Amino acid sequence: MGNDSPAVQPGAAEGRPTHGQRGSRADASIEERLAFADATLEERLAFERLLADLSARFANVPGDRLDDEIEDSLRRLVEFLGFDRSTFFGFSTDSNELDVLCSAAIGGVEPMPRGPLALRVDWYVRELRAGRVVVMQSLPEDFPPEAAAEAEYVRRTGMRSNLSVPLQVGGRLVGAIAFGAFRSTRAWPEDLIARLKVVGEVFAQALARKRADAELAAALGEIKRLKARLEEENAYLRQAAHPGAPKDLASRSPRFRHVLEEIRQVAPTTSTVLLLGETGSGKEVLAQAIHDLSGRRARPMVKINCAALPPTLIEAELFGREKGAYTGALARQMGRFELGDGSTIFLDEIGELPLELQAKLLRVLQGGELERVGGAQTIRVDARVIAASNRDLARAVSAGEFREDLYYRLNVFPIEVPPLRERREDILMLAWSFVREFSESMGKPIERIGEESMAAMQAYGWPGNVRELRNVIERAMILVRDTTLHVSLGRTGAALPAKPAATTLEEAERAHIVQALERTGWRIRGPGGAAALLDVKPTTLESRMAKLGLQRLR
């Protein structure tokens, strides 16, 4: 009921307000006299000038000053027309509730506090929502029986008369303007109601512009944010792109060479690959190698870590979202599967994907179809999937933590990536590759690795695998002062318990021979050669190397 509470008179239900009987000419209030044909010209001109002035001042009023300007205008109307209070309401954009935007009152009458209307006046709101003018000359008698809450408010505050006019902009209900009388009853002539409605619609149009400007500013902000994010993703994708053929992954380990052979065989196909292995064992590097050897290498591989995003965001990251899908989704966003259309998408830590999203992923794998969050349109994508996990997915299926049908869909071509402790032949080779990498970036030339450091690295369990080895070398490169690198494993080795150094005699023998070969630069014969270092004949060493599959990679 505006700043008050209402009740409709007969005739108002059709949108045509009714008003009370006019008093004598001498006792009539200004608003009553304005309805008379014999109202003075000065009275009419003064009122028309007020309305014109109020309309003109809202032509270009800034949004941050709108509420104060409306409140000042309401105050001028109250003073000119002899009302006691006037209130401008807005309908909440996401509900049917009324918000008090501005209110002005004479001394002794409390204006309505700004904010959501605290009163529960369902009948009043329903009348305004229906576009009906609520006119009450004598309160609370004019209220219908269903307006019990409104009648109680009127009795409590002493309101005597009320007029509330719904306001529309472009055929859409925006708010309402209300006028109330507390000192005496008031009549509401139709000519006056028509003019007040015009003023109210000026307020409503200014409010609609303010809301539209706010929505536009929010949309532009979201576009700016998404543009910045797209630029970041493009930069990431440019860095992730590896034009041309990938570098060979060198290895002296028979087991890891078998993995590389499997990669070369599966890469040219479009089959789904599942990489299984411990954290840090190089699954992402192998996924990149598969992509670089495939027919999709012209486009960059798209990577996403399923364990790094909260469940509330990972669905939109994978499949995209539509504008308005949820609060804050002010623009459409493309998902990683759409970004990877025609390329490869790498799903790291697939075992951490929430169960409710596994069904959607299964649909993409089966039919290449997805729907954005909040959308109904089916989008077809052609993205090859390479998944990786450090979990035992078969056990997770048995425990009900991973969908069985998704597991079998991913398990088309599984590859077991061995941990570093099971490919000790590669430890020193990998160490030297990291040394060269950091030598270039840090400007520190290294000529050799200390013998005790090589022995320590060969004996260590490497629970963090290749990633841990790289971190150890980086730390040593930061601390090195000359051309000889000394690696300290004390602090690293204490962080996690070392896993068994070698599980078989053959592995121990292979590691011992490789260490000797590394120390001699893979020179077998002659003084200072590996055979002399191991105290065996060169032919015996060469025979053992052939049996163990050891050969120097050129």
C-alpha cells in the first residue's frame, strides 16, 4: 500500500479509480479544487509548472543521484498538494516483493524506511501487480475482508486515506507511487490521479534506465573479465603448443622403452588412452607426446586437472555454461571440450571427478555430445580424450567411488607408467637433462655431478618420482657455486619414507652398471673405463649389458 495500506472502492477493480464526495468550495483542499472546472487559472498553472519541472529534471539524472532526486520530488508534491506522506516503490526483479526506494513525509509523520517492505500485505501487492489503481478515501472501512493485514496496519498508524498507482515502462510493471493522508480523509479526483500517474511514470522510466545501465555495466564487466580470461587461456595454449614432431623421450629402461613403444602405436589413432601411475611419474609429459605424435598436433592440447577445481565449477569448465545459468553467469562461456574440438583434451586426476559429472563425461565419450550448464541445445564435439590417474580405478569402481561404465569407456588403451625407482637406469640421464635446462635459465655452466651425489641419487627411493628429481636438481642449481653440482637429499629424503631401492637382483645389477657407465662417460674399455671400475673383463661387461638391454643412446 505504498507507504501505507489500502482498500479498493467499487470501480477501482477495472482500473478506474473512484473518489469521495467533494466538500464545499471554501473547505476543499488544493487537489480537490484542481478537479473543478472553476479552479483558478493560477492554481492550475502552478500545478502544471510543478509537474513540468519534475519531469524535466529526470531527463539526464545520474543513476547514483536518482533516489535522492525522487525523494526531493516526492517532498515537493507532498508540500504542494497538502498530502502527509508519499512513497515510491519498486518491484524486486527476482520476486513479487515491494522495495521502498524513496519516501517523504511532513513533520510528525514517519516516512517509510528504504529497503524491502517489512509489512506482509498480500492483497495490496496483488492489486498493484494486476495493474489496478488502489483508491481509498475512508480507511479502514474501504478495505475488503481479505485485506485484514492492511486494515490492521491502518488502525495502528492512523492512516485516513490512500492512493496507490501502479507504474509500467514498456508494458512491464516496474513499481508504484503512493500518497497517504493521516490528519483527515482525502478525495482523489480522476484528473489529479491522471497527473500523478504521469509523474510516477517519469520516476519509473528513470528507475528502469538506472537498472538497465547497471545490468549493462555488469555485462560489460563480465565481458571484460571473460576477455581477459580468454587472453590468458590463449597465452596458455600458445605456450602449451608444440609445433612439429615432439622430442624423443630417451630412456635406457626396458620397461619405460616398452611404454614409449605403446605410445607410438596408439598416438596415430583416435582411441581413448588411460595413463596410470604414481604422482610425478610423467603422465602429463606422455600425454603431450601422444598428442604431438597424433594427427591432431596442429591444434594445442587442452589440459584440465579434475582435482584442482571445486565441484561447483568443474561442470562449467568442462562443458561450458549459458548466460543466466546461475547467479553471476552474465555471459555465455565455452567449455574445455568445445575448446578441444578437433584436438585432444587431457583429463588429469580423472579419479577425482565427482560421480554426478561422470555420467555427463560418459555421454561425451560415447556420442560426442554435451549440453552447456543452463542450456538445452545439444552440442557435438570431436575431442580425443587422454585421462590420467594415480588412483587404482578398478578398486574405486568396486568401492562405488567411480562409475563402472565410465571406467570401461576410459580403459580402451591403458598404459602403466612405471615409477622412477623402477627405471633407475634413467635417473642420471634425467638428472643431466634437468641440469642442462637450469644451466640455460640460470646461466650456470655445470661440467660434472659429484660422484657421491650420483651414488645418492641412484640409491634414493624417489617417492615423488621425476617431479621430485627435477625439484632436487633445481634446488642444487640454485646453491651451486662452481662447475661441479652437489646434490643434497637429506631434507628431501626425510620428507617421505623411501620406497625400496631395488626389488630384484637384476635391477640392482642394472643400476650398478649404469652408475659405472655414467661415471666413465659410457667408455667400457681401457684404463679408467667402466670394466676396470667394476673389475670385470670388457667382454663380460658387454655381455651383461646386452642381457640387461643396456645401450648408450646417441
